[in-house]
Amino acid sequence: RSPPQRAPARRPRSPRNRKPPASSSLLIEFYFQQISQRKEYWKQYGNVELFQANHENIFDDHPKDNSIDIVLLQDTLHHLEPLQEAIKIMKDALKEDGEIILIEENGNNIVQNTKLYIRRGNKKIIEIWDEQLQKKVLLGNENIRSLNNWKQEFAKQNLFVDDTKTQYIRLYPPFNFNEDNFDKIISKEQDIWKKNNLLKEYFFFGLNFIVKKK
């Protein structure tokens, strides 16, 4: 967060020209080992020196209540257990008009569900040893959910999914993409899921959605 700046006393800013207050965001990340690589990518979009990363357990180190404008989770929410406790921590940390931005797997996807069942059966929650924390922690074992299931889970904490900002993503496999057709395929995918409910629910691999306080 950038430090607050004080305007000269002789030339106060009018409300029209006043800069908006600095916002505070929290990224909750499961793949912590990849943070350094991601920072290399992110630095083309801004100063990554303002970004701090710590290996912590959100259940042990809560962010302060009413202190965060945006909570971002990329492919991480389905790893957090106990889930309701995690959602409550995020809800309490959010300011009144704050948002939780989520990039998740589509728990209804037939291909992904088949692969996961072969890999881990019905063991959707496991206990692992965290070497850095030096303790056992609960882990969602690729415990993915459908959008409707996520809505039900967030509703338990009086939060709601903003349907106007929801997107289904990743219908086509990665080898279909290149630098020349990327935008075209993304646009085509967005058109498909809005028109074809069967493909949307069972063949798109991912979800983008935003959660807010009621």
C-alpha cells in the first residue's frame, strides 16, 4: 500500500481533484513456491516491490477485521479447510463494499471429476504435514465444487455471488491457443457458455466469479 500523501496547506485539493484513498488487497495462494515466478510475470504490469508474500496459515494469522478491499484467490479456495471458517475470516476482513475475486475449477466438469476420482477417490479432505509451519494442517484435496455449490457455501456466511460478473472459462485445451488467436478464442468461449447450458455446466473447466457482502 502506498503511504498517504498530505496536500500543501495553502492549496487544498477540491473534492473533484482529490486522489482516491489507497486500497488494500489480500492474495491467498496455495502454490506458494511459484510466487517468485509469478512476480516476474506481474512486474510488466506494475511495481511488484509493493507486493509482500509470507508463508502463513490463514487460520492462525487472520487479517484485521474490516481492513481489506479485495481478497483474491486463484485456484486456492478448494484447498482451504475448514471451508466455513476460511470464508468467515475473509468476510470479517472485507470492508463493507469489499469483494472476494475467485478463479476456480468447475466442479461439474465431467473430465476433471473423472480424473480426480481416479487419483484420490472420495478423499476430498486430508491432513498433511507443513514443513515450514512445522505442524499438521487440513487440506482440501482438490475439493472442487460447482458454482451453485459455491453459492450455497458463501450464503452460509451471508455473502452472495454477483451473477453479472460470473464467467465460465477454459473450454478449449491449451494447445488451441497462440498469440494470434487468443482473444478470438476467449471471445468465442464467452459466447458459447451463455448460449449452451450443457457445455457450460459439464465441459467448461474453470470459473471466474466475485463474492460480496449482502
